[in-house]
Amino acid sequence: MHPARIGVVIPTTLRAQLLAPADISRLNELGAVSWTDAAEHLSVKEAIELLADCSIGLGSWGTPSPDAQLLEGCPHLRLWVHAAGSVKRMFGPHLEGRNLVIASCAPAIAEDVAEITLAQLIIGLKRTLENAAANRTGLTPKPTNSRTLASATVGVIGASHVGRRVIRNLLPFGPRILLYDPFTSAEQAGKSAPSTLPTCSSCAPGATP
């Protein structure tokens, strides 16, 4: 059996942030890997040249992805791994008749994204940055519009990997949580089982917040 041909279109600067040397070594053991040496993102034409004979492509934020132009130039692609979150923009009529699997790293990065979302909500509600800027000119009182999460209403659009974790991380703080997701029923949104969503108020279609 011939080793899989893998093409990585992630530029070196971004690759250094995403892949540890051990990750690169493991990937090299999986097949014949072609790595871009470019420090900046490749054009679609350059990506096609690198991926032309590959069955597996690996991209990330800002890189070329399996759109109609790239797939036309890369007939052997059977798997695309997106080393980032959402892949919805990659789907469309150009995939009809193509035996292509698109994989996302959303589950792997969801908790990190949810944690920074929670941090930003706390900082924003407390007006921490505004207070810090004001204190540079002298001691100032706490901003009058400072709030806590416990007194806030937080809207979450989409029960995605990140959305579910944001809700879970918010629950201990006690805010009112409104969820909108056309693919999630009010009943599903109200369940607290680990495999579904934590308990929350729902703005899903047909539900009343």
C-alpha cells in the first residue's frame, strides 16, 4: 500500500502556533507530507500546486480551503482537515458528487474559546478597561454602569461546541441565559444531561424566553 500523500497549506508562522514539533513528527509518520515553506498564506493557485497529488489536505484560519476552484485542481483529495473551528463556509454545491470528508478541530478548541468568551463578558460587564483607563489620571470611583454576570441577561446564538460550553461556564454565575438555535428545541435546551445542553432559558423557534 502506498503511503498517504498529505499536503499542509498552513504557513510557517501560523504552523508554529498550532503544531508542536512532536505533532509535526507524528504527522510525518502518517504518510508522505508536503509542507509549505511560505511564511504568508498561499494563493489558491499555489495551494493547488502543493495539493495536486494529495489525498489529504490540512489548512486552518485564512488558508485556502476546499472550494470549487481548489477541488477542480485537486481531484485526488478525499479528506480535508481544518485546524480551526467552523467549516460551514466550505460546504456548497461544489461538493456534490465528491467523496470528500471535511474534519474540524472545533471540539478541541471549544473550551479555550468558551473560557475567553466568559472572561471578556466579565471584563466588559465590570467595565474593567474603562476603570483602568480612568485610574491612570487619578483615583476614580467604580463605573456607575458596572455590573456582574449574576445580574445580566446573556444571549447565546447557536448551540455549537463553543455555545454549549459558554452556557455551561455561565451557569455557576447565575445569569439569565437566552439561547437561539433553529436546530435545538426548547425541550432539548432545557435538559441538563452532559450529552445535550445545560439548563437555560430558550429562544429557540416556538419557545418563549
